[in-house]
Amino acid sequence: MNNHTGTSLSLGRKRPTDMLLYFLIYFCAALTVILLAGIIIYVFVKGIHVVDLGFLTSVTSVLQGTVGIAGNIVNTLMIILITMLIATPIGVGAAIFLSEYAKPGKLVSLIEFATETLSGIPSIIFGLFGMMFFGQTLGLGYSILTGSLTLILMVLPLITRNTQEALKTVPGSYLQGAIGLGAGKWHTIRTILLPSSLPGIITGVILAIGRIVGESAALLFTAGSAKMLPAGITELFPKIFESGGTMTVQLYLSATSEGDFETAFGIAVVLLVLVFFINLGTKKLAAKFDVTRKK
């Protein structure tokens, strides 16, 4: 009886503190949602009237009197595609090596330290390095390829670290069971480890794409700001060796050099929609693989 009374009194004394903590948690969560909603609403109110079919399918031309970002959209998608096609297998492969093949020691610690350091370097330093090494030393100049190679260096640590964390979430019993059945190391990795950690790997890819889409400082030094569309499908490959400004770069130039804030907000609306659909698509894909794995 006394113990029960003591417990009740103890719970009663803690109740105001619990209520305060709950209030702070919900307040912070609500504040985050309100800030996000406020930014999205403000950008849409300022820029949605600019976005139409002509804005999305034409390029800015003084002679023709058109304002459009079709060239910037193509440049953005090309840089995303090239960067991820190269960075994803390298990043995933490095994570597999560090997690499954490399023996713990100074070398692994050094690689992990270098990876963490790279992820914290300001993007403008990557831009300067990319301009000097890829642009001038290798002779690629201001081009989409130079920008993509620079972005690969930027997103590799992100993909590698996320993949490592995803691999750690796979239960050890899965691997032990496969090895107990006589499966080899690579067969176990290919059929058990990678499929089980795929949702986490896709999350890392989402974050990498988000950083690519939002990058401007590094690309100003490497990819340039040209916004012309290629003449046709056959001209897409040669275009990677030419200058190409992404939507983020064009947004920056429109808001600063040109003082065209209407176009800048219009580009911001397109960027928000693009990021939303990329995140939605990749999350659906991750969920699909997660359900398939659980079955």
C-alpha cells in the first residue's frame, strides 16, 4: 500500500516536467513544419506566375523575346546523371571494401577520417580544385564533365558513409547463415548484404542528388553558366564537353548579376518541384525494395 502510494506521488511530481518536455517537443516539431511551409508558400507566391510551358521549354533570348530555362533543366539532369553513374558504384564499392574486406587498422581509420574530412570541406574549395585540376590541368575547361567530376568528389563521402551505416544494420545472423550454407564471400554480399541494405543505400543516393541539385558555388567555377539547348539528341554527348549552367547557377545569376527576381523565383519553384518528385520517387523505390526484402 505504501509502495503504491509512493509510486503515485513520484509520478505526480514528474508530471509537470513531462508536460513541459512534451510541449517543447511538439513546439519544435510544429516550428519546423511551419518554417518549411512558410518558405514553400513564399517561393510559390513569388514565382508560380512565371512558370508556364514556355518557361520550361524555351531558352532566354533577347532577339526572340523569350525567357526560359529549358537549357538549364537539361544541364541539371545531365550533371545529376553523370555524377551518380560514376559516384554510386565507387561509393558503394568503397563502403563494401571498408566494411567486409579491409582489416581494422590504421589504413581503415585513415580512409574513414579522410572521408569525414572531405564531407566537411566547403563546396567552393571543391570548385577551385576542380577548375584547376579538371579544367586546366586535364584541359576540360568549363564544361558539364568538369562540373560532374568535381561533384563526384563532393558526394562520394556522403554515399560511402551512408552505405557503411546501411551495411551495419543487416543482422549478423543473415551472413552467418549464408556462410554456414557454404556461400562464398562475394555471393553472400551480392545476394544477402546488398539487397538487405538497399533502402539505406537509396537514402544516401537521395541525399547526394539533393546536394547536386542545390549546388552552385562549385559549378560556377567548373561547369560555367551557358544555358543553350543542344541541337538534338545526337548533340547530347558532345555537350558534356561544353559549358552548361544548372538551374541553381541560373537562379544565382538571375538574382545577382541580372537583378531578375521574377525569373529567380520561377526557377526556385521548379527546383522545389524537381526535388520533391526526386525524393518521392526514390522513397517509393526504397519502400518497394524494403517490402520485397521483408517478404
